[in-house]
Amino acid sequence: MLMRGTARLDERGRLVLPAALRRRLDLRPGEDLVVSEEADGVLRVVSRRAAARALIGLAGRADHSTVEELRAQRQSEAADEDTDAGRSLR
């Protein structure tokens, strides 16, 4: 656990995060947060920005193009098909 603090719900049900935590996570006023309940009842709070970065990370490395990889694979398959078609004409 990197940081721990306490928060309080105000009279309108709003959760106020400690300033030190907001600074550490670079959270800004008005920023959207994703709140989810884990199986054990723990609340998980993630900024939409952090969630987007995590999804981008799942998509792969920036120096690797899946489109180019698929294009090269298809060109290789097409060449193999042409070779097979040439054999069947003989």
C-alpha cells in the first residue's frame, strides 16, 4: 500500500479525499473517477485518466503495429496461395 488516509462522507453523501492523496494522484476538481466494489467489500477508486492509460497499455507497445503485422501475415498467405494455385495448374 503506497498511501493511506481517512475520508469522510459529507451530509450530501459526497466523499472528500485527503489533499495529500489528491496531489499524489494528480486529481483535479471536476475530474471523473470510477468507483467499484470488490468482492470483499473494498471500494476501488480509479481516475478515468488512469483507467485509460491502463487500457492503452493492454493494447500493446507503441513501437509495434498489429495492423502491419496482420498485413504482412496476409501478404505471406496470399503468396502461398499463389504458389499453390500455380502448382495446381501444372
